[in-house]
Amino acid sequence: MTAEKWFSKIGSYVAKVFAPGANGDMEYLRQEVIRLKAELHALKVGGVSSAKQEIEILRSDLQGSSEREIVLLKQEIDILRNEVLDNIAAIHRLEILTLSQRIDLLNQFGKALPPTIACRTKESFKPQGFSFGIITNGKRNDKIARLMESIRMQNLAVDQYEILVAGCVDGILTGPDTRTFSMDQAAAEGRLGAMRNVLARNASFNKFVCLDDDFLLHPRWAQAVLEVDGDFDLATGIILNPDLSRYCDWVSLIENYTFLKTYHEVFDKCQYMTGGYGIYKDYVFVDQCWDDHLGFYQGEDVSFSKRLFDAGYQLKFIPRAIVMHDDERYRQKGYGVIRMKAHEEVTDMNPVIMRMEKLCPRSLS
């Protein structure tokens, strides 16, 4: 019996008992009340059971919806990933042509990429040569070994270069051309600027080459730098990813995002030098240095670049001074750079995740 019918029945009994001139039969009324209470209890129990059934149905629907949502999300991610791969493939077709044959091809059209106009503003006071400064957390000693080998392959005279390494330096194979600076705490805290400052202060030569431990030098890198005859304050060159797409080499920083500039564009103060690779003259460090306190992803390179440019130093682009960022996770996408997340970075808390991130150095307010 529904609630509406039950209340209607109550109304009819009340009308009968209290009708004008009718004799009230109390016993009969008591029995009716008892029976009605029983019916009401049955109605309540049935209602609760019905509500439970509705809840179970809704829960089942929601679970099914969740599973469907996950399937749809996975499909959408696959579509997006394929689009990214298509974009990367298109970039590869362009970059493989322009990176491996760019200089020769442009020369044929009389449009070779010359070094930019920026020139030195002061004179060096240290001996001519290269101090290669490498920072490391001690977890990629195999990559450091390859980097050191690429440095030694430049065929520089032994009195014209040195290799300096700061951070977690235990286990690094050194040689007569190498000096190490143990800075385990700074490495653990990610204070990249602190490690670079120690290396820059201890550099013996006038050109300090700042490097992360996962970079490689092109076999003719030194030749390209020497061709400009030291006519720069700061310099960089083409930086490749392992897939031959571009890393953050000639870039602008706009609203905290990195945008790759075309190589023929001139220097402007919206640019920044990635901390992973750069060439600095000795006099730069007389009045400038990296921030000792900034840690991982806190924009120590953005901060340093801004202060250098504000101080009047200009950045020269030397196209042939090519290096490779030896990290398979990085890709170029359009005018930006993305980092593909390694499998071990995906946690159980995030079962569905796009394994890529826009590379976004944080600028400082």
C-alpha cells in the first residue's frame, strides 16, 4: 500500500468514527489502529529496501560511468600522444635536414648563419683557454665519462683547458686534466648556482664553459668557438636533443614559458641562457654570480641571465658550437620543449597520466 492510499484510509476511518450521530466503537477503533500501524511499518520497511535498491543501482551506474570515463580518457590521451608524435616526426624531417646540412645548404644560397653581432665589452685577465665546469649529483657517472671524453676529443693543448667537477664526485674517473670539488649537500639540495659559483671562482682560464653532466660536445665544438676570436661576453650555440630536435638553445622567456627563436633572430633581453650549457668570459664573474640559494626548478639560470643582461652583457650565438643534451626524455614540440615522464615517475595515485610536460623555467618576481 502506498503512503497516499494509507493516509486516505486513515481519513475515511476518522470520518466514520467521528461522523455526526455515530456511536464510537473504541475496541473496533483500537484494532484498526493496530492494523494500520502494522501496514505503516511494512510501508517503511519496503521504502527503505526500495531506497537501498536505488542506491545500489546508482552506485553500479557510477562505477560503470567511471570505467567508461577512464576508457575515454585513455583513448583521448592516445590520440593526443599520436598527435605529438606526428608533430615530432614532422619536426624531425625538418630538423634532420636543417641541423645536419644547415650550414652547407645555407652557404649555397649565400645565407649562412653567422655568429650574432654581440661582441665583448671588456678584456680578459686570465690566460687564454677553456675551463669546463661540470656539476653533478653523482647519479650519472657514465654520462660524465662520455662528456669528459667529448672534451678531450677537441684536441686542445694540455695547457689550454681543464675540467672542473663539483657536487657528488665520489666514483668519478679523473685524470691529470681534472679537478673535483666535493659539494654533496649542495647537490642533494639542488643548489645548482652554488656549485657553478665554486667552479667559476676556481677556473684557471678566461673562458668558463658551464655544463650539466648530461651534455656532449660536437667534435668540432672548440674550433667553432675559436673562430670568433673571443669576441663575446657570453655565448651559446645549437643544443640538440638525442632525436636531433632542438633543446633550449636560442630562446625567449615570455610569461614563464620558453619559446624557441629562429636562429637568424638577433639577441634581445627577453632571452635567457639555460644553465646546462653556456660560455662565460672571466670578467663576468668579477661582479656577477649565480644565486647560491636557489634549488631545483627555481630559475637560477633565468635569474642569472636577467642580471647579466641588465648589467649590459650581450649574448652571442655561435651556431657551430653544437652540443647535445644527452637525455632521451626531452623533445621539441613546435616552438617549445617537452619532457616525457619516465615510467617510474608515474605513481599509483595517478593511473591515467599524460607523460609529458611543457618545459617551463620559473622566472623570479
